[in-house]
Amino acid sequence: MKIKYRNKRLFIFYGLINVLITNFILQAILFIIPVIFATLISQLFNFLFGFYFYSKKVFKVNLLNNSQVFKYLIMHIFLWKINWFLIEFISSDNLSKNISSLLVIPPLACASYLCQKLFIFNERN
């Protein structure tokens, strides 16, 4: 039980760093480029930073395999599309794209953690 709690704390720690940097990138470029490209660029950073820290520091995977990399990539493609859609959808109700992007962080972070824990870096997979 202690390891599970530690994983959540580490995921939150690295996740906050990742979210802060990724969101800084997203917030800055939302002013100058369309949402689809802004979310893609920020998601690419999130993918690279997150894959290293979540696999090595949170879930302690010593030897990564192609299946884990592929699953992580697929997860990020889905997260990018959901992020893009939700920002567009929420901002269509006269809310700024920047505020909308902040509102989608918590559900996307929860989905990311569960997907990584259960399907990507699970020792049984």
C-alpha cells in the first residue's frame, strides 16, 4: 500500500512540474496560433518530459519495451484530441481559450495517471 501512495505523490510532483511547463507553453502560444496547433505543440513537450519522468521516476520501469512506448504515444494522441476538443467546446460558450485550457487540466491528469498505472507501466502488461 505504501508504494501505491508513493507513486501517487511522485506522479503529482512530476505532474505539477509537467503541467506548469506545458501549460506555460500552451498559454503563451494560444494567443498566436490556432488551438489545434497550440495543443499539439504543448502535448509534444508533455509527451517527452512525461515519458521519462513517469516511466523512470514514478513507476520505476527499468527496461522500457516498444509496447509501452507505443501505448504511451497512443494515450497522448487521445489526450491531445480530447484537450483540443474540450478547449474548443468550452471556449465556444464565450469563455477564453486560456481559461478553458486550465479547466481541462484536472480531468486529463486523472485520465493520464489511471491509463499509465493500469495499462502502460503496469508490471503485469
